[in-house]
Amino acid sequence: MSADVLTMIEGRVARIRLNRPKAIHALTRDMCSAMIAALLEWRENPAIEAVLIDHAEGRGFCAGGDVVMLAKSGETDGAQARDFFHEEYRLNHLLFTFMKPVVAFMDGITMGGGVGISQPAKYRVATENSRFAMPETTIGLFPDVGGGWYLSRLPGRVGQFLALTGARLDGAECLRLGLATHYLPAAALDGAKAAIAADPQRIEEILREASVAPPDARIEANLPSIDQLFASDDYEEILAALEADGSDWAQTELDTLRAKSPQACKVSLRLLYDGARVQDFAHEMRQEYAVAARVVQRNDFVEGVRALLIDKDNAPRWSPATPDGVSDHMIDQIFAPMPEGEEWTPLAL
């Protein structure tokens, strides 16, 4: 069992606690494997009635995956990156299909891979510390771990807005958009966890009683603009709409998008377009795996990680450098099914 993941049984619940605080609990393949092994064991144990997922210490729930490792793998044959994605997506799918109730505590930074292990949960708890984002277009990636499914099912066009801009949401905004089911003060979490462990049949009631009224959701005021200006599934049309609007908000978002990988933005829009039409989460994971396996070996991901996380010059050289250089043919190649025998597969039931 990985020391970066703590697993335990308390009363009638099982617990997963992420324990890699120096990396804000960013996921490794071993961490995913440890969580899978625990969940499979608990799934068959009649004494376990629910699963709680949180972090043991530090300032975030989970900051994502080990993208530096992924980029280094992408520079070579990409095999290590594919192995990681395959295992991580199996974990995502296992949580999505888990029959016992899962409670995820999104206290602090919840990004990328952290979204992938919290959004499948039946109960998703936000706090005043929650900082939710899918910022992958900043490093030439796309909102994976089920992002094509979850973001495409948010109200209006807010999913497309989040996927393209990587905007951060606080806990109140997560609750407003349905990314969280409950809003609790961080100080109330330990009491809620203990109460659930003592009586998991009362999860709904315990979380409701511990909930407080959140502050106003700041994104609320921008939802009409998001729905209007991010209405298109064509990336150039979104840029043109923002440019034509002329408001300070539109200009800020336009500046944000101009710093992102054009390839990653077009991939993200296509992912959400397709994801909205998919009725099976395993199909979504299979598609995202094919996209991830290709994107991780393309220039923009390797370059994005270099610019933001390795050299930290914040000056990525995207290729193609402009949206019009990213052809439909290029996107079709990225989204093509994997060769036979190389596809993503869920765990055998």
C-alpha cells in the first residue's frame, strides 16, 4: 500500500486519505493503484456501508496528477504516461460505478485529478477553503478524468467557460453550479466525518444539519455573459464574440484565452461537445484515454509543462501558435480511436 494514501476502517465506513502534502496530494500511479485495491476490497465487504475521501494534512484536497512525470514520458515513448492515465481512469470509473455511497471532502485546492476522484462521489462537500479548477489548457492538456462528462453537464455554457479559461471557483460557486452537493464550514468537517462513521445510514441528514448558507456565488453575475459569449462550439467564434463585446470582463477572458494552447482549447471544446452526447461513462473514459495518449506526446503539453512548472519562464511556445493553425484534421487525428489492443478498458467486475 502506498504511504501516499492512507486507508482505514472507522465504524461502518472506510476512509481514503490522500497523504502527499508537499505535492498538494497530486496523484501518482501508485496512489491510484492503492485506492483501486482498497475500493475493490470494500466493495465486497458487507460491514462497509460508505466510503469517505479526504486529505490527511496540508492546504489542498488534490492538485491534480504528476504532470512533470507525464511530460518527461511524453518526450520519449509516452509509455509511462499511458500507464498512468490507464490506471487513473480506471479509478475514476470505479468511483463512478461504486454502489456504496461515497463522500468526497473538497476542502482546499481541488484541481485536475482531484476533480476526477471527487465528482463521481454521491456527496461532494465544499468549504470556504475550496478552490476548484480544471486549468489544463494552461499546460497544453485538456480537462480529462471525466471532464468531458461533468463539465458538459453544467448549466448553460459554464462548462465550456471553465474548460477553456481554467477559471477557479470557490466553494459557494461549486454549490451553485452543482459541482458540490453541500457547503460546510471547514471547522465542522471532523464532526461530520465522525457522525457519518457512527451512522452511515444518516449521511444525507448529517451533511444537511452541518451545512451553512454559503456566501453569494460570484459567478452568478457573469452567467448571462458566459452563456452568450461562450455559446459557440467553434473556438474562433468564441474569441470573436469576446472581442466584439468590448466589456472589461470580456477583455479579461480574451486575454486569458490568448495565453492558452490553441490546440488544447480546440481539443477541450470537442471533448465537451462529444461528452454531452455520450450516455456511458466508460465510453467517455475510453475517448479521453485516446486523446490523452496522443496529446501527451505533442509539442504543446511538453512545452506547457516546461514553461510553467520546470523552467517557470511562463513563456510557452505553442505550435501551432494560433487557433487557425489547428486544423479540423489535426483534432480528428487526436480523437481517433486507439489501435486494437491498446484501448482503455475498465476493471473487470
